[in-house]
Amino acid sequence: MADQDRTTRGRAPALPPVTDRAAFQAELDRLRIREKAHTREGDAIAAARRRLPMVEVAADLELTGPDGPVTLLDAFEGRRQLVAYYFMWHDGHDAAGQCEGCTWVTSQVQELSYLHSRDITYAVFCQGPYGESRRYRDFMGWEVPWYSALPSQDELLTGRRVGMMHIVCYLRDGDRVFETYWTTLRGVEAMDYSYALMDLTVYGRQELWEDSPSGWPAVQGMPVDEVRLRSDGRPIPQWSRLAAGRSDALTPRP
């Protein structure tokens, strides 16, 4: 995988000013006040989210799973709550042509036991056919539950734009299903830890929209309102899969 271009064009990036330990700690202490306020505001928003009303969704809406048709209720796997990620899909494309944003967030959801301990099931509801999309799941080496939402996606995403990434949260009460929350676009960063860690570093995400000092490195080649999640024409994490010898063809070979 080739190195990504930087705005510094081969020059070393700019550096923060150097100071002594006491001055550094004083600046960090001032920032910590804002960080704590940000944390408390996030807690308050989560509390408001828990107090939202809910809307009933037909429990028998059809999905496609590994053994054929299943229902939305089946996707709960007997648990009380379900978090579904609606994966965008580009029909007829091989792995390189699939959504870099959905690949980014789905790559980071691996250990599900903590969710299960709170009676929560996580699953991907792909907005493409089951066979091809499942082959993409296998190419990436993901093990999360995987369904095609195609049979019912207009009903499942009613009032929203089909074809975009979404997180939708559901609650089961017996055999009835309710939608309790949904988000899209940067809201799906809730699934991410790479950006959260980048945000702690001095150079941040290195994206053009960020407010950074002059001379800070930034990934080139994408408009300001987009993120750079590809390298050499394909989603970044695919390169290790190709190096392992996996085929990125998603349609059956004749």
C-alpha cells in the first residue's frame, strides 16, 4: 500500500512549540476543564436519548440471512435490544468499489460480548443482496451477524434516505418491536475508535476540514466535506486481506 500524499509534499510537518513540564501541565489542565464539560454534556445527551418516545415497527418485516428469509424479530436472537448498522451497497462492484465509510466502521465492531452482557444484539443489515454482500463480509473476515435488508428496507428506513449509512436501535417487548433511536453520517462515528484515538494526537485526523495550525499534515485528494478512507483506490483495510491471498470478487465465477 503506497504512502498517502500529504500537504507537506515530502517536507517534515510543523511541530508544536516546546515548553517546560510546568507550562505544559498548566495548558493541559485548562483543556481538561473543557474535556470534562464535553463528557458531562455527552452524558446529558445520552440521558435525553434514553427518554425519547418510540415507534412500533412490524416485527415480521423480512430480512435475508444465511439460511434464507428471517424476520426483524428473529434478528434480536432472543435479546431485548438490537443495534442494526445499515451498510451501503454498490451493486455489481467488487470489493474495491464498496463503501469505504461502511467498511471503516464495520471493521471496528468485533467483540460483541459486552453488548450481549447488556441484552443487546448487534447486526449488520446490508442494503444489497445477501449472497454478494456476505462474500464481502467473508473477504473482510468479519464475524458479526449479517443480513440483507433488501426485502424490507423501504419499510425499515421509512422517512429516511435509503442508500446511506444508518445506525438504528430497536427494543423488543415480547413479540412486538419498537424503534427507539437512529442516526446517520457522522453519527455513525459512535462505532469508531480509530478516529477517537486520532483526536487525542497532536496531528488529529489529518483531514482538510479540521481546524489545525498552519503546516500540520493533512490527507489530500478529497473535498473538505468528505473523509479520506481509501488508499490506492480501495478502502484502507482491504490491503491486508489482499496480502493474505483473498479474492475480492463478489459475484460467483462462471
